[in-house]
Amino acid sequence: MNRRSANIALASSLLAAFALMSVPATAQDSGKEKCFGVALKGQNDCAAGAGTTCAGTSKVDYQGNAWKYVPKGTCTTMKLPGDRMGSLEALARDVPKA
Amino acid sequence: MTNRVAPTIPARAGVGLKPQHYRQILDDKPDIGFFEVHAENYMGAGGPPHRWLEAVRERHPLSLHGVGLSIGADRPLDSAHLQRLKALVERYEPGLFSEHLAWSSHGEAFLNDLLPLPYTEETLARVCEHADETQTIVGRRLLLENPSTYVIFAESTIPETEFLAEVVRRTGCGLLLDISNVVVSATNHGYDAAGYLARFPVAAVDEIHLGGFAIGEDDDRHPLVIDDHGSAIDPAAWRLCADALGRIGPAPVLIEWDNDVPEWPVLFGEARKADRLLREVRHAAAA
Amino acid sequence: MLPLRERQRAFAAALTDPELPVPTGVLGRNGRCDVRRFAVYRNNVTAGLVTALGDRFPVVRRLVGDPFFAAMARAYVAGHKPASPLLIEYGSSFPDFIAAFPPAAEVPYLADVARLEAAWTEAFHAAEASPLDPRAVPVEDLEETVLKLHPSLRLIRSPYPIGTIWAAHQGEAEPQPPAAWEPEELLVVRPDAEVLVHRLPAGGVAFAADLAAGVPLGAATAAACAAVPGFDLPYNLSGLFRSGAVIGFTRQEARP
């Protein structure tokens, strides 16, 4: 395919793509919650942290030695199957066929 | 903008605005003097925090309370932060604008706590310089809040009340009298809260804060009171507040509750209590 | 007398390094040094920042559990103090920290889930802009048209199904593992009040990233088709419009 015909193919595919767009992206929110969004807690305040007297006194606690901890949350049920621990080969194998 | 109530904050009770109460505040339309927010929580470019705050501002006067400017830091003020404060003041037209007699930034780092200051001539000069700069750039009178502290400094030479009075005299700023901070610091350092209040430059006070605190112990088993804003107002703080209002006259009183935030009716109940106290002060003055 | 600069330097150093003693001249009652009193400040700094991270990364926290998360967050806080007083921005480099944090290596998708959560809060606080109706775009010379994308738009590509994992943690219910462990391409955008997370078809992130960088539609399409055989242009382009990610357009002058 030469450059000109490639351009024509591009242009027509773009046109086709635009022609398929029937739903305009307008806000169709109903109800105030959607109108304002989630009320997330603010992070800055002027209070001392709760339970402040003891938590800072332990050097170990303060520094945190994560090496002695093991992840024990929901990740224990979200293990990758088999040996596919994120290696590049596994990645290549997992790419879905187009 | 045209739909907003006037910015002026009445000599009534207000509460710190918490996101978990947005919805109910808009639905209930509570009869309350004002709301106060921590400025830094509304410094994003856009999004839900601004949508909620605008809706609240339409119905109520607002007080803007900064917690991150670090007025007491030896380093220069953060000019970007001053500009953000200025933009918020212009956007929401708060009736009052306040910050703390404390420092919270050092070098390149923000330490996320209101840290105590040694009260010396050097610190006084630095705080005045920064208060001046803040008032000039933000374009509003600043109210400076007395701190709650857990330690003092060997090099301090000026009593806190004198230090605050001198900042007021040199910069023309006002004061935010935090009654709970008076109780916290007086207990922690072993002085008389009423005596501190008697020396406080009350003529400059434009707002009062009341917050809950927790009681622990220091190394010597002395009581160590932590200003955690995590409970109802202590009776000792209410009594001191009544004394202060008796001297100052009616003023805006803010209830602060930032940790273990209760349901809205509980927080609003504390505000109504403060309103009753303000009515008693008015009656006593009239009698 | 100790200058203010020296006082604050020593105070800040001891705040953030628990191995250091309470600085000289920092006194409790009776003029004595008091470790518990100084610990209130130490703890406020660390506990406050750990809490801020936990609130910004709730799915990461659930994935590894509170004790592990708190320990990992403390390790991050120890070396990464906020650069600004805006805690809404704190933790932007936490995903990179997690990726290089050996104890978290057994959860290889953790850093990418953190990237998604960081992107979500960035979108939450991003500037407002109104989505564009695609009918406003003239169909002549579409190839030279440059789309302007929403300021809240964030794009993430992961070798793991992080969008599925993230979505499974949104409710109170016990999250179920993904049915398929496959790569995912995600688009995060806040067209109005709500932050939306969309899964894109293969090649969608590179295509949207090109458009966000100002590459004209024609060149972006050509690049996407070259990179991903069978790149689904109508699906990708209409998806960008329907998600509210497009807010305007300009026309690039035709090249000679």
C-alpha cells in the first residue's frame, strides 16, 4: 500500500469511526450524589493523631520492619496461577491474540 | 457567586466541616453560625471537594483555617502556598482567615504537624515578618492561633501571651483563641489556665476554638493532654470558654472534631451547646 | 542562645530519626527531657502520613492487610517526606517504592494497583472540563485533527488484570480473584463528578497517550494499527468520546 492509499484508508476508517458515534458524551447524572461526587475525607488537619501517646514511643513500631511481615490480606486469594510470577515470558504468552 | 449568603461570620457557634456530613448539612439546612474548613483540603484544581464546598458556601458563611503555611519556620514562606491561599480566599470569600503560631516545614520537607516554637526575640521577628507577608499577599487580616504544646524550650524568654500580644501590635493581625489549647498547654506545663487567659490579649480575639482532647501520662507520670480533636468538649474547656466570652463578649465559637468524627447530630449538638453559652453571655452583659 | 535555624534543624532531625535522642533544651515539666512528650510529635508526623497513605491506597491496604501495609507505609514515610503541605498529593511515588520493596515482591501486581489508585485520586482532584460532543468535530480532514483530552485523564497499562482486581475490592463483599490473568489497559477519567475507570482494548493506552500528547488522529491511528494488528479504531475512538475523555479539538495545519 503506498502512502496515498494508506491515507485514504485512514481517512475512511476515521470517518466510519465517527459515523458510529451515536451517543454524545453529555452528563446524564441524576441525583445530587452523582452531581457532587464522592465525599472523600480530607487529609490535612490540625489535630494530633488519635492514640498518639504510645504509637511513637516504640522505635521498632516507628521505624517499621516490613521484612518481618508477610502480606496477609486479600492477596492470599489473588495468587497468580501456576508459575507465571510476572516474568517477561509469561507476559508475552498472555498477550491476547488480536 | 450571586446565590451565596453574605460572608460575614456572626458571633455564633460553627463547626469544622467534615466530608461525612456534607450530604446531611445540605439536606437538613441546619441553623448554624458558620462552617470552617482546613484550607489545604481544598487546594486541588477541581473535583468533588470544591463542588461540595461551593454548595455549603451558598448557604452558610465560611471560615478558612490554614494548617500548612508554617508561619513559624525559619525558612522563607512557600510563595506557591501563599498564592493558593489567596486563590481560595478570592474563590470562597471566607469571613475569617486563620493560621497557627507553629512551624511545620523544614528544608524541603513538610512534616505534617504543628510544631512548637521557642519564644525569643529572633522567633518574634520571624513570625512578624511572615505574618506581614501573609496578610500582604493573601490580602486579608490574619488570625493567629495559640498552640497546644507538649514541650517547652530552654531558650524561650518571652511568655506566650506576651509573644502573641507583640505579634498583634507589630503586624495588626488578630488572634484565634483556642480554649482547648490553653487547657492542654496549661495542664502539660503545670500552669494555671485561668491565669494564662487573664494575661491573653483578648481585645484582638475574633474567633474561639473548642476541641476535644485525650489524657495520657508523661515519663514522670504527670498528665499529658493530647490535642486530638477526637471527643466531645471537656467540661473544663466549657468553663474556661464561658470565662473567656465573659471578658471578650460574644464571638464566633468553632467546635473542632477531626478524629473519630461522630454522626452529624452529635456534632451539631455541641454547636447548640456553644450557642446556649453565647446567649447566656449576652444576657449576663445586658443585665 | 540557640538560633531558630539550629533549633528547627535539630528538632526536625530527631523527629524523623528515632535513633536520635530528644534534642538538648527540649523540655517537659520541671525542666527535664521527656521522651514521651517528644514522642507525641514523632508519632504525629509518622502516624499522620501513614494514615494519609492508607486513605489514598485502600485497595493496596486490603490486598496486603493492615499490619503489612502499615510497615510498608512507615518504611516509605521514613525516606519520603511530603514536598508540599498538600497531603492530597502525598504518596505519588509510593507505587514506585512498592515496586522496589522486596517484601512486597510476592504480590507482583501490587505496584500497578497502587498506580491505579494514585491515578484515581489525581483524577478526583483534577481541573474541571466539559466533555465534547463528537458531532461538534467536523469530519473533513479528520487525519489532521488534534483532540484535546480531559485534564483528569490518566492511562495505565499493566501485565496484570489490575482493573479487575481493583474493581473486585470496591464493595464490602469478599473479592473474587480474576477469572483470567491477562494484561489490562486502563483509562481513568472524571468527566463530571464521578471518577470512572474503563478497560481499553489492546493498544488503547498507546493510542490515547498519543492523542493526549497532541499527535493528530491520522498519525495516532497509523501508529496504533502498526503496533497492534487489528486495532479496533471505531471502538477505541468512540470509547474515548463516550467516556467523556475528549474535551476539544484543533486542526493541525496540513504539512507540505
